Amino acid sequence: MTKNERDGAFVRETVVRLQPTGAQFSIFAPAYEASPTHKLDGCTVHRFRYSPKPVENLVRDGAPSKLQKQPLHYISAALYILLGTIQLFWVCWKTQPDLLHVNWPFPHGLMAWPTSKILRIPMIFTFHGTELLLAKKFGFVAHILRWLLPQARVVTANSSFTRNLIQSLVNIPVTVIPYGLTIEPKPSPKPSPEATPSLLFVGRLIERKGLQYLLEALPLVLQERSVKLRIAGKGDREEDLKALCQSLNLDEYVEFLGFLSREALAQEYANCDIFVLPSIIDSKGESEGLGIVAIEALAHQKPVIASDNGGIPDIIIANKTGLLVPEKDATALAKAILQLLANPQQTAAMGKAGLAHIQTQFSWELILPLWENIFQ
């Protein structure tokens, strides 16, 4: 069970890479505006309907954000759980799977539990962080997860940060299995001495990504160095962020690229000089569970400047593979950017160290055997 395909790129990549072992997968995921069941990467993707077509988009750009902005979405959320539960039971009744691998156990664990009990199919829970941060803010989520967690045969987490959040609810064994790369790294072109340094941000344009603080840092950087910032992604904060750019007179320095293909995204990583991930703990209590975009940047031997929160420190070793700064601190971001721009040798060394780090900690050669052991 997954959310939408964009958020679940790492889930999809894991499925594709495990298929040669003989494992067979079916995917159960919400429909988007009446999207039908279809085939993807040799798997059947069962799309469950939960709302009329015009409003069947709850998970697009993050359900928590939509619920916070428009309370009427709670009706869709209730239907999502109720109708998803019924349709999952019907799919499993017909297909008789050996395991239910539940990603984002809130709310999907609620949907899977009746099927698991009635059809006696064991569940594996995989947490990505968001649901646990909701549990810190909303007591009812914490109560549900405390009840659900012992129902799972195995529990996994994407980072040590996420594992600690799980174990703060229930003291159970949790296996940490990080994300692997979902794009093929491209060789970086040799930089021209005259070229303007390029900063890159990749991610959904939502509150949790903290992009406004990077934009606020940019005028401080531009006082000393000419730079450009390229932003890949879309989200519900896009218009607000573009308005902020205009108010800060940044339009000629910032380019919004929208949603990019894997190929185009890999090229952006290859072309940038510094990758910046200014994530924050947002108003809903969410933060970065791991930060796969940072892994992708390191795979391209790019130094990363990132906020010191969530699961990011699992990836970024401070002053070795990048720089960690306090969240919501535009001045600290600007200082870190200027530090790397002024020290090209340090920047290059961090890029090399970052590649070595992910090859030992986040390679598929390490990740796939972990999943094979879990499923067995």
C-alpha cells in the first residue's frame, strides 16, 4: 500500500529491484481523479476510489496540508479510510497475497488491519516519518499507532530519527532500512571559471521544505557573490514563494522549473554547484523523515547544505559531506553558502566524501538484502 507515485518513488524503486529475486508485488493505492487500475513496472496497481472525480485528490501535495486549509476534506479522509478498507479486503480476497506491506501505517494500518485479521495475512509496517510527527501533535493518532504497532509482524523505519519516534510510542524492535537512489547519477560537466555558481533545491513546494528561508537568505548571499537558484518541484506554496521572490527582487536570480522527469532532474543535480535542503518542522509538526533528495545530490558528488533536523543527520555528516545549519535561519543559510563558494577545494572534498558515504550506507547492494530478510 502506498501514497501517490511521486511521493512513493523509493517504494516503486524497491519493488522494481526486488522483482529479479522472484518476489511478486501488487500495489494498492488511491485513485487520483478517477484514475483506473493499471500496470506499472510489471505490477498491477489497484487504484481504489474514495470520492467523486473532481475532489478525488486528497493525497496530492499532502493530505495534512489540505485538511488544515479546508475542513471539508475530512469527509474525503473518512471515505478514504472506509472505502479503502472495503476495497483492500476485496482485492486481497481475490489475490490471496502472502504479506501486506503497509507504507505510512497511519492511516493505512487502519485500512489493512481487518483484512490482516480476517484473511490471516501478516502485516509489515514501514514508517516514513510524517505519521509519527502527526502523532506528536494529535493524541488520537498516537493512541491508534500504539494499538496498531503490536499488530505488525515486523516494523521498519527509513532513518534512526523515525525509529526513535516509533520507540517513543511503543518499545518494540524496529529495523532501519534507508532509501536508495531513484535516479541514475550523471557525470558533472567541468565548471567554467566565469560561470555563475548554481544552487539547487528539489522537493515539493510545501511549508515543511522551508524554501522561504532559502529565498530570504539569497539577498544576503548576493551582497557578496553572484549566484543563481534553480527550484525543481511543485506544491501548494508555489504562488506564495513566487510572490516572495518578487518582493525580494529575486526574479532574475531564481528559476522555478516545475516537476521534472528523472532524466531532467539528474541533469540538474549534475549541473549545480551546491544543493540546499532548508527543511523545517512545520506548523503540523512534520519534518524530513530522511531526505532522499540529499542522497541523490551526494550521488552526484555535490556538497549539501541542510537543516539539522529530522532524519537529515543520517545522511549529512557535518563538515564532511556538507554543512548542517539551524532550521528557519536565513542568516545561517547565507553564511554556509558563502563559506562553500569561497572554498572550492572544501566543496570538492565534501562532494567526494558524500559519494563515498552513500556508497557504503545507502547502496542498493546493502538495502535489498535487508528487505529480502524482512519479507522472508
